[in-house]
Amino acid sequence: MKFDYDVIIIGSGPAGFSCAMQSTKFGKKVLIVEASKQNLGGSWISKGTVPSKALRAASKLIQSFESQFGDEKGRKPFERFRMEDIMKYKSPILDSKNKKYVDDIIKNEVQTVRGWGRIAGEHDVEVVDFQNKKKTYTAEFILVSTGSSPAEPVNFKVDHKDILDYTSVLELTHIPRRLVIVGGGIISLEFATTFAALGTRVTILNSEPEMLNFLDLEVKDQLVEILKKKNIQIVNEATIERISYNALRTCNEVLYKTKTDNRLQVVETEYTLYVGSKLPDTDKIGLDELGIEKTDVGHIVVDKSYRTSVPSIYAAGDVIGQPSLASASFLQGRLASAHMFGNRDDAMQGNRDLPFGIYSIPEVAGIGLTETQAIDLGIDVTVGRAYYESLTRAFLNHESDGILKLVFRSDNLKLLGVHIVGEHAADMIHIGQAVMAFDGDIKYFIERVLNYPTYAEAYKIAAFNGLNRVHKSGVKYRNILERSEGK
Ligand SMILES: Cc1cc2nc3c(=O)[nH]c(=O)nc-3n(C[C@H](O)[C@H](O)[C@H](O)COP(=O)(O)OP(=O)(O)OC[C@H]3O[C@@H](n4cnc5c(N)ncnc54)[C@H](O)[C@@H]3O)c2cc1C
């Protein structure tokens, strides 16, 4: 072999991991370079996805217990449960995920080296280790999967004491009574509902005109109602002026202005959690020296096969921008490998409708076109709705807030989009995804037996609801059924 490795992967997060695993399936020699001394797995295992979900799972458990059994003394969860116990819940989960990661790379004979990786040529990666020793490795291909980090906040600093970020919030020693979250994205919503489930009063200060503007409008309206019930206050178009400690009132104060009201306003809090936008970690890794194209904010520009402007160098995961999710990063890393070593045409095939899942309480998920997007595209669509309150399973579990909405073509009932807010949304979305991937229509949900009681029943109810809307008299529906059955 001309090179030391077939592929060198810089960064061991989901994109790097999946590229490594897929490359070993092609029988290739793989090296992962990881800058973290402690962990492999990037934001996925130790800092972001899994730990935040572990905290959510513990809070959800407490919320379910509370809603089922209450408390005879009327105490709030933060008076009954200890953060220490909640945090203990996550340790075995993280340990087991870390162990599985290491087991997988050992089993698949992926080599790793710890240190700062930098591209030193079209086939060269220089690694500076923790003793400042440099070594250069060569490979036929290089994958850049160095991920992203939170952008620096404006007008205040994260001190990890009173002002936290998504890593230090997971080190809290007690459940806060009050929490201000600065930032209005997915992670903000997840932490807001996780802490609200523990009885914390949460305020979200969002700099944008609205939160999560990519959601289907009805799903968003439902979500806003749910957040109101949970006493979560959302302030849009807020600019933080400063955050300071008020010794007299023994609390922190977040001072902010909004676009519509230029007066300085104050919200008292125990902690502030900063979850602003993410910036790609693409500095000081040799991209500019090689002329690899980047966007203004630093995302690496790639083609459909995740190849950069230098053909031997690929990029995947948060470094290439939206959707910046572990789920998408896994796919991108695998496809990059498939393009390097497999059949290039095959690697580009397949349905690429990306679902998203937001692990708030309750969850939010979506795939395909929203109703508004479909209408804007000039497609004649109808929607079908199922409210969680009509699902026996949701009722049994005291989780009856939510809606599932199907968007389908009025003429042939083909499913174009599914949008859900409600428990198990992130799992449920994959039923719709499968039907869409096989070009299916909403009759699937009506004609098949679905287990009962399940959350999946929402698909059946929404399909009936949609059909009723299209064919109020039932005549057209009969015609469609007869046509599809070849009568
Ligand atoms: C709180 C939180 C919750 C989240 N929840 C979800 C979720 O529920 N679902 C979901 O799909 N996504 C979620 N995400 C997003 C997800 O974590 C990221 O999209 C995903 O981890 C990105 O993967 P990646 O491989 O691009 O990079 P990362 O996971 O960021 O990994 C990059 C790795 O590269 C290493 N590195 C950086 N520079 C160098 C260098 N020069 N040399 C060597 N190594 C380097 C880093 O140390 C790191 O280990 C969440 C994120 C956060 C912060």
C-alpha cells in the first residue's frame, strides 16, 4: 500500500464513527484522530446527545410518577428528588455507551491516535499529541468530522458557575427553582421541558422573532400551548444586556431588551443556561492552506457525496452545517465511506428525506413537506389530524397532549409529510418515513391492522380524518379504493 491508511478520520463523533465502521466493512485500514484526552464519540456520547437524553429520561420518569400518583404533601419534584440521584441515572448509561464505542472500534480493528489533527497535504494528516510531539500519517482519503462548538455569547461569559452551557448544566448539584435559558433552538426546548418536569420555573430568551420556525404551524401552535401549561415563558427577539448577581436578593439577574420594548427588563434566576448557535470547528485544521472551500461562517462546502473541493478529502457531520444532528451525521459519514470505497452510484441512491426528532417533553418530530410548504409548491394537499387525547394508549400513560398530522396529495392520497408533537414522536415518525420511502399512501394505515392500544393508532385516526375531509360524502373515497383495487 502506498499510504499508511486507506482513510484517516479527524474527529471521533457520529460522522467519524460511522465512516470508520463502514470503511472496515470494505476491508479498509482506518485511523481515527481524536483531540479529546478523555473520550471518544464527540458530542454524541459524552457531552451532548446521550447525556442530555439521560437527564431527560430521568425527569420524564419523575413527571410520569407525579402525574400518576402526585404527592400527598403537595411538594414540587425539586423538594422531593435530589439532582445527585438524577445525575447518577446518567453515569451507567454513559459508561455503557463509551464501552460499546471502544469495543466496536477494537472489534473492527480501527486504530486511534489522540492529539490535534491537521491536514498537512492532500493525503497527509499531522497529529500533535499531548506531549506536543508531531507525527504525520498518510492515507488515500481523509474525512474531516471535527464537529462544532457553541458560538460565544454576546455581553456575557459562560463561567460554568452561575452561567452554564450544555456541558456544565449536566454537573448541577441541585435542581434549580428558576432557570433562564438563552437561545431558542432545539436544545433550548429540550432543556426547558426537562427542567420544567422537575418543577423548575423556566424562561426562554430567544433572539429570533419566533422559536423553531421550521415546524408545521399547527404542530407549533400545539407545542406553544403545551409549553404554556408547563409555565414555560418564552420571550422572542430578546437581546441580553448583562447578567449579574444581586447580593440583596441573593439571585442572578438577566437584563434584556426586546425589539418591541426597548426598556431594560429583568428576570431573576438561579442559573442561566446558554445554548446559542453552533459554529463549525474548522479553524486551524489546515483547510485554508489547501484551499478547501468554506462558507462565510466556516462550514465546509461539500458535494452530494460529501467530497470537498479537494477530491481526496471528504467532510461530514456538523462541519458541513444543517441539519447538525447526530442522526444525519451517522448517515453522512457512512455515505462518504461508500463513495470512497464502494460503488459510487449505489452510494448516491436511496430516499434521503431526513426526519428530525426533538427530545422535549413531549417530543416533536417531522419528515417531508409541511402543509404550508406543499401549498407553496402548488400541490393540492389535504391533511389528516389525530389528537393524542383520542389515543387510548396516551390516555393510559397520562400523555394526552399532542397531535399527529398527515399531509397527503388529495388526488392519489400519497403521503408527503408527517408532523408530530406528542410522546414517542421521535420513534413514531419512522412509520410515516417508511410509508413515504416506498411511495405509499395513507390507505396503508387504514387497511393494515395496527396494534391496540398504541401511539401508532394516531396514524389510523389521522388517515380516516384526512379521508373524511377529502371525501365528505364518501363517494370519491370509494372511487379511489375501487380504482386502486382495479375494479
Ligand atoms: C446538548 C445536545 C443535545 C443533542 N441532542 C441530539 C439528539 O438528540 N439527536 C441528534 O441527532 N443530535 C443531537 N445533538 C447534535 C449532535 O450531538 C451533533 O450533531 C453530532 O454530535 C455531530 O457529530 P460530528 O461527528 O459532526 O461531531 P462531534 O460529535 O462534535 O465530534 C467531533 C469530534 O472531533 C474532535 N475534534 C475536533 N477537532 C479536532 C482535531 N483538530 N483533531 C482531532 N479531533 C478533533 C472533537 O474532540 C470531537 O470528539 C445534540 C447536541 C447537543 C450539544
